[in-house]
Amino acid sequence: MYNIPTNYCINDNRTKKEFKIITFSNYKKRDVIIAFKTALIKSNLEEAVRWMVELNCSGYNKFILDAITEIYLKYININNILFYIYLNRQIKQLYKIINKYPTSEELHIRNLQETRNLLSELTAICTLSKKNNLFIDTALPKISRNKLFSITELKKHQIATDLSCVYRYIYETDSKELKLALNEIVYNLNSEYGSYKECIFWYEWLERVDNILKRRDEQFKCRETVLKVPNDYKNLWVFKIWEILDNLTLPDIVSKYIDKFFQDYLNNFKIATLRKKKYLLFICFYITKNHNFITNMEQNEHLIIQTVANINKMYYSIAKNIVLNNNSFDTLINPHITAIDSFESRDSSQDPTRNTVTVNNNVSINRDSNTVYINRNIDQEYDFEEVIEEEAVKKTRSDIKLGYFKSIISKKS
């Protein structure tokens, strides 16, 4: 039984098998995913929400979450670290919903209000969060094959004076390349003269050497890690870096975040995911050298609220094959234009809900008062799974109540 008004449901007889190549509105699946990612990167909320709804209506929920996670790691990362904790929590919540249905019936969750609110909220936060170019491929160190082992080039990045700090992590018989890079990472993380950028350089250097060894059907000789990782990966070089991070003397809040990132790194870990997950290590390098990284998770909060509160109208437009223009979409995100305005532009006989529009179970719009009410339990707050210290929570608690807001009154401009 769906929990949203019938007029806002997606009623379509097609099965999930029919959406392998095309989406609900007959776009190519690949094109929509690219358009969604592009809108997230360019902070285009209108486009991002539009393509998110298109993907959700087509049953591509995993692609939505993967895209948001990818854009977060590559383009947002240190600009909104709190969002990463919330994102992972909400992803788990969505999969709890998805797992209640057989794979062939996953399309049904497009008509669940909780799913729509969750996806629109994550899309809005990701879209509106400030972006940076720190970890994109073009910004990462370029290490050419002919300079990979150049002593002159490597010395430009060396600050360590000896190997004393690295021997607790390796054996004498371990690969010399591994000793060199790990030693530099240790020194950069511990020294006031070190930087997270140099840590990234040495990680990229190790990754490049590792790729060469794999083509020769070889691998680094590496001492087993003491960390709790799957037995098949005990000798994997990357866990030596996590071991180094684990032994650093850091403020408690930084250590808790590193622990959290490590657990996420281990989640569904495979060799094939090394490149995808390396950004978690890069974030750890950054917060190790820059402890003041707590920022407001909700950037442009009013736009997030408006997007979630009115998300059903986007589903309505797609279901009816209506192309929204800019003025129509303003009702989804503009705090100075009420949701009433878009309905007033249509003949009231075509308005399926007449004077009072129930957008969802928690949001009602009254035409006479021009007021949007969001009724939720404002006493309930998210706890960030004990990752954030109380001091950090106090600084941002008033800003981080996603999904739990007091009544919002919109005024006509």
C-alpha cells in the first residue's frame, strides 16, 4: 500500500526488465546517469532533481547512490565531511527499504514517500555543497613512466632524514619501494613541515609501481598488517598506510573520523575497489594535517527544505509527461514562492486536489493561507553514530536536523 496521494503515484505497467537500456521517459540510461552526475558537479539543483527522479522512476536507485557517493568523494570531500557520515547512514536506510522487495519488484519503492524524501534530500545536499578540485584526476600528481624511478625527481618530494620511523611497520625484507614511500608518508603526517599533498604523491607513486608489478605478475613484499582486515588482504600495502594513520597521536575527533573512514573502506572491499576507495585515504591525510574541518552540513538549507517538501510535484510532472520550465521549478526550490503559485497558473478544474494540496503525508499546502507546513517530530535528532564529539555537535546541531524541521512559512515575493 503506497503512502502518498494517488495523483502523485507513478502508475506504469512496465517491468524492471524493460528499463535495462532506457529510462521511464525513454531516455538512454547511460545519458541520464551522465546528466545526473554533471548536474551534481555543476551544482544545478533543477537538473539534478529532475534526473534523480527519472532514475528512481526507472528503478536505478543504486546508480543514484553510487553517483552521489562518487561526486562526494571526488568533488566535495573536505568541504562537507559531516555529509559523508549522514550519506552512509541514509544509504543503509534505503537498502533496508529496497531489501524488503524482491529484485523484480524494486520499482514499487518509487511510490514510497520515505524513499522520495531520502533521495531528494541527499541529491539536494550533494548538489548544493561547495565543490573543489583537490582530488580529481587532473589535479593528482602526474608521474610519468620514465621519471618513476628518477632519483632527481624523487628527491624533490623527500623530507625524511632516516628510516627509523617506518621500521615498526615493515620488515627488512620488504620491498624497498614500499619502505621509501611509507617512510615519507610517516614523516609528512608527523612533521610540521609535512603536507597532505605529499602524502597523496607517495600514495600515487606506490599505486603506479604496484600497477607495473601486477603487469609482471608480481607484487610488493609486505609485512602482514596488525589491523583487522580479511585474511586475503593482510599483506596488501595499502593497509600499512591505515596502520600508520591508526598510530598517530591526533585529537580525538580526528581519530574517530579516521576510524569511521577505515570501516567504510573495508566495507565490500576488493582489489578492484582500490582506485575508487583511495579518496577516503586522501580525506584522512587532509584532516590529519588540518584539524579544523567541521563545517555546516546543510549549505543553502532553505533550498533543501523546499526541494524535499515539494518533491512529489516533480514525480507528478514526469508521470504526466510535463516538461517543467524554470518558473515551474521555482516552486520546488525558491523559498519566496509558495507551492500554491504553480497550481494557480492552471485551471482549477485540472487541479486534482483543488483548494488543499496534500503533497505528502507530512506536508500540506493550504491555498487560502499560502502556507506550507512540514509536521515532523522536531525532538528527534540524528546522532552521527558516535563519530562526532559533543563539542562538534553543539556547533552544528541547530544546522543539522535533516528531515526534522519546524513549520516553514513561505511568503510571496
